Amino acid sequence: MSLKTETREKLKGVSTATLCTALFKRGLRNQFIQDVKPLNPALPTMVGEAFTLRYIPAREDLNPITVFQDRGHPQRKAVEECPPGAVMVIDSRKDARAASAGGILVSRLMMRGVAGVVTDGGFRDSAEIAGLAIPAYHHRPSAPTNLTLHQALDINVPIGCGDVAVWPGDVVVGDGDGVVIIPAAIADEIAAEAVEMTVFEDFVTEMVLAGRSILGLYPPTDDQTKVDFAAWRGKTGR
């Protein structure tokens, strides 16, 4: 099931915080990737379907630097096959002692139209990546090549990233707070609900900044809040 254009656009306008609440309402408590942050928080919200790469611990006799001479090396292959509009999600076992990728590979992903890249490890050339026009999320900078500790093994298989299970095709959303994974089967309904939640939260924020108490407002337990919200929507066209 491919991500609908209208769903993608809806998700670009909502926060990962709101999405996490919508997911929690459906019993999904562990969809926020732990301990990753954006290299450039000023970039627009990242949205795309997950295309995955899995690393295992490197074994020295199988992972010398010469493996990169193989054009079918899984890391290189993943960079060339990740579809435009997708988000590459890398399972680096939460180990940032060696890089998951660097500036050249992320630049290639950008030029191929990939929507973003996420690792629970680290990127080398992190300052360079921060200046690129592609959202990138990692735990921390890491200079050593991935070969020193990571062995690329599988492409587009279920992985774990930052303690979250990620299946190929899951919907990945990233903003200034971090990255959330939405199961593909419920992406449309989660996006629609998150848009409605955002409208209400914008109303609440406006009321709070005008001096109103949150009691009875957030959550809207007072009937007057619902009346006021309906009037606000009519006035603002939202």
C-alpha cells in the first residue's frame, strides 16, 4: 500500500507529538524512535515510506575495506535503490561508535529524491550533512567508517531502530522533536485525526495565550469550550 499524496501532505503539517498521541489512543505506545535528533531542525517535516538497511556487528575477516569494491555491497546498493520519496531507516544497533553513513552517501540520497534518512547510530561528516537539503536524524556524530564495527547485511527487511520495530512501507515522520513510525495500514486515519487534533490545539494555544485557564479547556470538559471552538473554527475557516 503506497502513501497517498493527500496523506503525505497532511502529515507534513502535524507534529510528531500529536501523532504519538493519536497512536497512543490506538494502543501503540512505542512508535517514537529513541535517542535520535535532527542534524538540521530548521528543515521542513520529513515524511515518507520506510526503506530499511540492517547492520550486524562486523566480523573482521568478512568486513575489510575492500568489500566496498563490490558494487552489490548492501550499503551502496541501498543508497542506489531507496525509492524517491522514501525515508531510509538504518538499524545500527544503537551503536554510534562507528558511522552508519557519511556526507557523500547522504548527498547521493538527496540527489535521488529520497525524503530523508534516519539512523540510531551516527553519521560522519555531520556538519556537511546538516547543510544539505535532506532531513537527517542520528544519535551523535561519529567519524570512523561503518566497516570498523558494522556489517551491512539486509535491505528492506523488518528492523529495529531506536527500540522501535520498523517494517518496510511503514510511514516515517520526522520534525524538530524526532521521528515517529506509523504502521502503513492506519496512516490515512492517523493523518486525518492528527490534522483535527492540531486544529483544536491551535485554538487552545490561542486561548491560553489570551489568558484562559487550561481547566475545562484542555481537555475540553466544559461545554462552553466546545461552543467556543466551533465559533473559532467558523471565524478562522479551519
